[in-house]
Amino acid sequence: MILWFGKKKKKQELEEAELPSPAEPEAEPVVELEPHNADFQAPLEEGDPASPHPDPADEEPLDLPGAEPAPEEVMDTPELAHLHDASPEPEAEPDPIAETKKPGFFSRMASGLSRSSSRLAEGITSVFTKRKLDEETLEELEDLLIASDLGAGVAARVTAGLAKDRFDKEVTDEEIKAALAEEITAVLKPREQIVDFADGPRPRIVLFVGVNGSGKTTTIGKIASKLKAQGAKALLVAGDTFRAAAIEQLTVWGERAGIPVLSKSTGADAAGLVYEAVERAQREGLDLVLVDTAGRLQNKSELMAELAKIIRVTQKLDPDAPHDVILVLDATVGQNALSQVEAFRHTAGVTGLVMTKLDGTAKGGVLVAIADKHDLPIHFVGVGEKAEDLQPFSAEAFARALVGPG
Amino acid sequence: MFDALSDRLGGIFDGLTGRGALSEKDVNAALREIRVALLEADVALPVVKDFIEKVRERAVGEEVIRAVKPGQQVIKIVHDGLVEMLGGEDADTTLKIDSPPAVIMMAGLQGSGKTTTSGKLALRLAGKQKKKVLLASLDVRRPAAMEQLAILADQAGEGVTALPIIAGQLPADIAKRAIQAAKLGGHDVLILDTAGRTSIDEQMMNEAAEIAAIADPSETLLVADSLTGQDAVETAKRFHERLPLTGLVLTRMDGDGRGGAALSMRAVTGLPIKFLGVSEKLDGIEAFDAKRVAGRILGQGDIVSLVEKAAENYDQEKAERMAKKMRKGEFDLEDLADQLRQMQKMGGLGGIMGMLPGAKKAKQAMDASGVDDKTLLRQEAIISSMTREERRKPALLNASRRKRIAAGAGVSVQDVNRLMKMHKQMAGMMKKMGRGGMKGLMGAMGGMGGGMPGGMPPGGLSGLGGAGGSLPGLPGGAGGGGLPGLPGGKKK
């Protein structure tokens, strides 16, 4: 499944499936500690001290029952379609037992994405029962793409690509959907790149940036929840020293995950804090430093300068740092996302993207416009509030969710 | 990234001036451009379609007024249409909070800004209207959400308190406890901040409806991000169906988004937009103004914001001192350094330019010339390298002094010379402003174009009058000292 941190993940994922994971208390709204963490921390921690620098990619999984190589079927496309049909009920929380039986990330992402009934899909179905692909139909199709936030330019291009071979032919909505998904997948596929934090230099410094409320802290928290179980020696850095209780928010995630959180009081200099964090990570031989930053609108040059300073300061300790700069985008955002990518890329040298909140009615179509324009990998998508709702990005699943089940 | 609509329409209507009424063909061509412009501004498609039809009806057959370009005339029609659709000039932005404790319930998606807005509203009500406000967070999901609201209550200070947190309590119970506490504590207003939720999360939507049923809020506000795209309609519609919404709050209006979501949400719910969130600070909330938002959706800049921002960031005392000096025609390098710092406070060159009409071209010119916020910092460094006497009497600066200053600031002597030249120009401008009041200010803004290589495009400032004078004018006497001038480019 997800290479959050080396191959261990696969094993852990399987176990997650095997474990009779206690039914989540649905009525209890307080987000609980991830149950599997408690179960896995102990054995892994025992294994770790033997090698102070464990390369999790090399480390063979500890022999826990059911530790088999990751099932290939998770990448299976037909399964996706199948699942779409199998679980059409709009339940907010799928039955946890049923959920564990189908652990494929593809399916999980798909089901998360499909929770929001695709407007585009409904639209297409109403446009194309069976009719000729003429100018008028194409225009309607283009409108539907625009209504999914693809933007006028990309919508026009995708429609043109679609019309190339099929213009003036009779088409069904199924055909149109498949073709459309194909066009969109073609744009997104090159950007599909799972990030493996186990690779690369130690300590690996990962900076999370984005506008206010896009979901940076939550994304870090979700990643952190997985790391400990995977044997990573990580440090979270509460670099949002501006927003009230942002530090506390990250601290809660850190406590849940059993990962230390470095913080200063609200109002402290974020760059200084990050410097200390990197210093500490180098001293203690940590694997990974996840840095939260304050949300900032990309047109505020003062705040963007502050971000540039964080990066400059980090580079004093490690000229290659930060090794990843991940821009967190909210799926509800419209064409402004393009401006966000441009500005953060310019200031912070963004290396990858995460799109959050795809479990709502917004489908994040602007990601297609971004993929069209920027050569930036898309690492994860967020499809819910739980840790496991952060999923690796899959071009096919995303395109499918945008267009709707075929 | 977006061209102002006026630029787009310019081409279509060239050579049309004075040709009688606007024909359907002319209008259709223009409407296509308007459609794309609105979509790029994130106005939702169905809303765009409706709107275009309305404009078509109004525009076809309209007499072309001589002296005004037809393109501008269409823009005026569009602008007026937008203002009307957004609720008109006298949109109701008051809150119904007469019967204490009046409950205001906040709802919206995750990360839309509910908690921050709750804090802002509390401060506004406690300050401007002298209300006693109780803040209660019903967000039991996001870690530290309750602490966040408690901290905001603390920051808001007098008149605002937060309901003590009891861990493990359910939202509905917290709501009941909050109402009880508000009654007992003699609070005028109770603001219920709720957890962020997606509109298709049945369980969570039920919870919100239950809270609304318990609290019977006199105002239920949907808080939405102004950067929202096409989804705005869907979210607004679904929340409206489930909750007794009474108004909308749009946050992050200080971003560079075009705010089309405002139009979409207003159109689909018919609810008034009450407030706009305009900064991260606790006082960063303003009553909604249809005209400003309309101008912004059309990409005509937001002059009012610019002036307000200038006023806001301008130290009143300093401004008065400066005005006095200006009247005497004095403007020394210390004043220039002040101006440079002010500009950085206002969000730097980019921030200021973003609010000017026709700013796109000016920005391009700026980029081409290599003038950026670093230039501002460097210029400030040059001034900092001077002695106090030199700053007060720039005439003292001879070649050897300039050399010393350049070395001190780590720049070349040419940079120092350039700064001196800019200072001279600005001193001249300031003199004009000191004498001419508002007219002088506008002159100075025009003059700023001269300072920029390539100059401000003529189409730039004309956008002001271009919309048939429908853009809000500059309020008089903004900030006393007025707008800080922009420094000239690196190379002229």
C-alpha cells in the first residue's frame, strides 16, 4: 500500500486488515487513538535499538502472523469499478469490518472519493444517453468540466482531445466517461508519484506549506500516525507559531502517534524553531523531520518572506534542506489554486502536492489544470478525517472519481 | 494570470464607438468574454449562465453613449448587474441579536475559518456594540479546536469569555450548557462555533441540525472560503437545506482570489453576505460591500481596500507629522525610509499592485525591470547606512559619502544614486500632494507610473473611470498622509 516509510508499511497494512480492529465508536465523536498503533509500536521498538540507523527498506518485516508481500490486486482497476457498484450506499462511515476486508488503497481512495456523488457524472449521464457528438454536445461537456473546476482553458483542451476521433459519431455516456477519464488520466499520470520518506538523506527535512485552513497540520498528523509503526525516528515541528492553538493541535497528533513534537510559544520565530529542530535531528540521528508552517495567503509578501527565511535558515545546517516542500491544497479551492502553486513554488521551491478534503462535494478538478501546467508530483490525497484517510495519489482513481463510475 | 475584463473587451469593441445602439452581435461577442472571465473568477457555471442572460437582455439595444467606449459601457452593465445580484449597495449586514442571549451559530466546511471568524465576530460585537459575548466551541473532532477558541476569547479581551471546556461532552450537550451559561451569566450574545463538516456527511449534518434545533439560533451563518471554486453552489445549497441559515461570511478576502464564490453562494441561497474576513488578525472582519466585491470579480482592482489598508497601516501621528512636513515641502530620507517600511507592511509591492486596477500590466513592467520587494529592502538598507544628518539633509551627500554609504549597505554607488534620484522625484510628488489634496494624490499615483519603466499603461488607471464611474471613488483624506508613493525602477 502506501510507502509512507519503507517496505514495512506493506506488512503493517496487511496486519491492519487481519486485526479484528475494534469497531470505531461511531457516536463518540472524539477522534480516538489509532488502534493499530498501540499494537504495533511495542514489537517494532524492540527491534529498532539493535541498529541505530535502521534502513526500513532493508529491514525484513518482523515475523508477525500474516506478513505476506503486498497484494497486487490493490492496483487492479476492475476492482475499483466493482467497488463502486458494491458500496453505493452513501454511508458516511463504512462498516469497519467490511472496510478491513478490502484494504487496497485504490479502493479506499475510490470509495472515499465516491462518497461525494460526482456532479460531473450526473451531468454526463443526462447529456449523453446516446447522441451525436456535435458542437452543441461538446459545448455542454466543456461546461461540465468547467463546473468541476478544471478551468476554461483545460476544459477546452480536454474536450478538443475528446472530439478528435469521435466528432459527429454516435456515442453513449459510458463511452464518453471512459474517454474523458482517459484524457484526464493522461494529464495526471506523469504526476503520480508516491513519496518514500525512507529514502534519501538523513535527517530528511520535510516542510509543509499552504494557505490558511488547507489542512497542513492534519496532514502532518496523519502521516505521523503511520510513521512510528513503521520504525521511523521522526520529529514533528510546530512551525505555525501564529494561529491560536496550532501548536496544541500538532501536539495532540504527536502524542497520539508517539512522536516528539518540538514547539515554542505562540509568536516565537518559526525560522529559529526550525533551525533548532534540524540541529536536534542531526545530533540525535533522526530519520525524518516534519515541519508544520503557519498558513499564509500567497499574495502576502511579508509572510512569504518569512517562509523564505525558514528555508534559508534550514540550509545553513544542511545545504540540501528542505528535501521536500509539500504544498497542501484544499479540494474546494477554485482557480486560485494555480496562483497558490506558482507563488509557493517561487518562494519555497515546492517539490510536491497534497490535496485534502476530497471526501466532500468538491472534486478538486483544478488539480488537472495544475498537472497540465506544472511538473510537480502529487503525493497524497485526503479523503477523510482519520489517519488512514490520507491516501497515495492515483491518476486513474482521481480521474474516475471526477468523471464518475463508468 | 487573469486579464482585466476591460482589456479583453477592448478588442471586440474597437471601432464601435458612436455607432448607435449596441447590436445583439456585439453584445454576444462581449458576453462570451464575460462568461470566461466570470468562470475564471470561480463564479459557478449555472450562476454565470443566469447572469449572462440578464446582461444580454439589458445590453441589447442600449444606446451607445458617445464619449464612453462600448466595451466600458457593457462593463458598467455587468458591474451594475453584479452589484445587484450580490444584494445591492445597501445590503443588510446587521445581525439580529436583540433578545439576549441571542445565539449565533457558525457552520461550514473544514478549514473555512469558522473558529477565527467566531473570535472576530465576538471582538466586533463586544467592541463596537458593547455586547457581552460568550464563545462556545462544539468542535470535539479537530484537536485543540476548543483551545483555539478559548485563546481567541482571551485575545478579544473585555466583554468576551469562552465557555469552560469539559472534555468528553457531546456537541449537543455543550450547546445546552452554553445556553444555560449565557442565561446565567447575563450574556447578550452566544456564539456557537461548530466542527467543520462536509455537506454529504449525513451523521455530521444531522448533528448540526440537532444543534440548531436545540439552540434555536437567531443567526446561523455559513462560513465559506472566498477562494472556493465551483463547489460553492453545492456546499451552500446543501447547508441551506439542512440548517436555518440566515447569512454568509466569506473568509480570506485578503487573498488574491477573485471571489466568484460570493456571487455563486448568494445566487443559490438568496442569503445576504454579511461579513468578509480580511486578515489573520482578530479585527480583520468587515461588513460586506457589494460594489467592492463586484469590482474585484471583474478584475478591476480594489481601490477601496488599498486606501483602507494604507489608512490602517498608517500611524496616525506619523501621518499628521508627515502631512505637516509635506505642506512645507519637506520630505527627507527618513521619511522615505518610513514610506518603504509602510509599503512592506502593506504586503509589499505585490500586495499593493494587486489592488490597483490594470495592475497586471504594471506588474509585468515591474517584473521586467527587476523591481521587487528586495529592492525595497535594499533601499532601506542604503538609508540605514547614512548618518542621521545625511538623512535629514540629503544635499550633504557628495561622492565620497556616497561611496561610504554604498560600502556600508553592500550595494554599488549607482544604487545609492538611483535612490537619491528617486527621493528627489518623490519629494516633488509629496510637495504636490501637500498642496493639492486628493487631486494631488491622484497625480502622485499617476506619477508613480512615470517612475516605473515602461510606465503605467494608459489603460491602467483609466479603468477607474472606465466603468462609467461606478467604481467606488477614493474616500477623502484617507489616512492623512495618504498613499505612500512607489519608488522608481532600478533602471529608468
